[in-house]
Amino acid sequence: TPNKALLDRMVDIGLAGDLTHQGKKIGLVLDVGGWYKNVITLAPSLEITDEEIDLAIMLLDQLITKAKRSL
């Protein structure tokens, strides 16, 4: 079921730069698409490292958790 409110909140949190990694604040820019504007597209570099993939997954998980709590 599309949940545009959740995705809008995720975008707001990501752009605010309130996610953290190793004590530093980090932002996350999401590429949003889909008919209902509720699809996140991941488009990493072809040279992405395992560490960068792990960081992206951790930040996305943190972002979803924060967004769900704030609704």
C-alpha cells in the first residue's frame, strides 16, 4: 500500500542531515519516483565498495526507523 506521508517524512529527515554515523551527522538524498511517488531508487556508482554499501543500508534503516517514529 502506498504511503506517501512516510516517504515525504523520510525525504525531510534525510535532507535535514540528522542521521548519524560514527558520531558525525550525515544527510541522505533520496531519488523518489513511481506512480504514487512512493518508490526509492538506488543508483550507486559502479565502483561502490562493500563498506559504502553497508553504510548506505545502515543509513536507510536509520532513516526509515526515524520516519516511522515521527508519524
